[in-house]
Amino acid sequence: MNAQFNYSAAAALLASGRILANGAQAGAVIAAAGCLLAPHSIGRIAFSVALVFWVIGIWFAVRVEIDVHLFRAMASDPEESGEQLDTFLERFLARKRPPRSQAERIQGSMQLWRSQIGLFFAEAGAFAAGILCVLAGW
């Protein structure tokens, strides 16, 4: 497959992480209100767990969004850009790694994206549990 296409396709798929992050933000606002307004501690705990998942999810969302922009930039010059990125990370982030292939870079980003999806659903589950606890009077 074409290296330019691989980076562009990966960036397009990873861009859906922004939609997940927006949904997680909305859930976090409601969960924060639930923490304050839930009448019983079980509901507050469930809403608090949703907020913890949200905070962790932010880290994944930032990493995925960075990869979206990097892959779009790398698609313009796929042959040189991997080496340039490694040099940049080594110089400015003091991050020494062995060179990675395009497939390894994309696989790593996809794993971050899958983790973001998992955290989104974990947050949604905790959020739903909080709502059920409030409705059940717990």
C-alpha cells in the first residue's frame, strides 16, 4: 500500500477521537452536576467514577489528536517524515527511541484510539449507573 495513503487513512480514522472527546466532555459536565446533586452516596460514587474515566480519557484524546496532526503532516512526505519526527522527539522531548516503521507508528496510534474508545464507554457506563442509582433512590 501507498505510504501516503496509509498515513492519511490513519489520520482520518483517528479524527473520530475528537467526537468521542466531545461526547465525554458533555457526559463529564452532567456527571459533575450529578456528584453535587445526587441525593445518596452510591449515585455520587458512580458519577465520580465517570469523572475519573473522563480525566484519563482526556490524556488519550490529546495523544490521539496529536497523532492526527502528525499523520497528516507525515502524509505529505512519508519517506522522510518518520526520521524527522524521531529527531524532533529526541531533541525537544528528550525521548530516545529506536526508529519505528510506518506500520508500528500506525499500530501504536490505533492502540491509543482503541483505549480512548474503551474509556469513553467506561465513562458512559459509570454515568448510566449514576443515573440509575438516582432514579432508584440509592
